[in-house]
Amino acid sequence: MKKIEFSDAHSKKHFDFFNSMNHPHSSMTAKVKLGDLKKYAKQKGISLHHSIVFHVAKVVNEIPELKQRIRGNEVIEHDLVHPSFTVATDVSDSFSFCTVPFSFDEEEFYRSAEKVQLLMQSAPSFEDEPGRDDYIFLSSIPWVDFTSIGHAMHYHPGDSVPRITWGKIVEENGEHRMAVAIQNHHALADGKHIGQFYIKLEEAFLSITV
């Protein structure tokens, strides 16, 4: 990781303005085209859920502002952030958190995700590792084509881990799309960076070939 130094006084004022708020988190939901993602996952014999997790995490790791975290009066930027996503369990109706070390090597990531998810299904965890903030919190609501979503959280201004959720895959005009929501700390990422996230994510899905 590295410490972030503000390049100019205005950037520091922007950070201080939003960081001083008791609810500095912003959220957005948009429909994203999936291209041939479903066909790709089926042909590869991989989990569609894991494929979505991989592409979301890959895009987040390509945007520096979404890897930045607030620690006291400092801002740091992680080299990599890792997806912590929800999975069903075999022992309860409640979900488990499933944290997988991120790798840009797609096949390696899928192997790790399968291994960790199998463990969490039988020995679920509801806690993230104390002191870590190199996460991306991911979840899905595959039964609902939602238009907005809110997250349960302690509204601590220093909580700067992005939360990303996707919904039901629907077909519209011959194309598969799904709602994707992102909640982030506005002192670190603004509309420009969230726009980059959506553009890059849709480009990643549409670039998949079968």
C-alpha cells in the first residue's frame, strides 16, 4: 500500500468537506449489459456468480480511488483489494461471508473461489478479519431486478470500503442486463470515478467472447 498525498489545496478541501459529514457515503444503481457472460460461464463450466465477482473485483482494482481507504487523518491506497462476497450455507438459512484473495489470473481466481466457498458453506463465517480494510463488500439479490438499494452499516465516516450489489439478470430487447449498485465514500471517489466503474464493468462483460 501507499500513503496518498493531496496534489493541491482544492483536492484537500474536497476531501475534508465530505469526510467531515456524518453520512459521507453516496450510492448509485444502473443497468449493465452482460453480453455473452452467461454463455461463457456455461461453456467454461464455472459459476456465473464467481464470474461476476471476478469481473467486478477486476474493475475495482483498476480504479485507484476505489482502492483507497481512510485511516484516521490519512488516506492510503492498497495495491490490491479483495472481494468479500455472500454465499448460501448448508447449516443455516443465513448467508456466510466468503473472502477470496484476488488475482488478475482468472483461472486462478476461480480455483480459489471454489475452494473457499466450499469451506464457508460447511463452516460459515460472519466476521471479517479485524484491522483489515483491503476488502470490497459484494452481495447479490438474484431474485429482484431492483432499482435502488440501501445497506445496513455503522455510519462511521471512516468506513470507506465500497459495497457493490447486483440483482436479477433480465433480458431486454434481446440483451441480458442486470442492476448493479455501488455505495462508496464520497470523500475518496466522486461521480467521475463511479462513472468509470460502470463504463469499465460493461466493457469487461461485452468483451467476453464464446
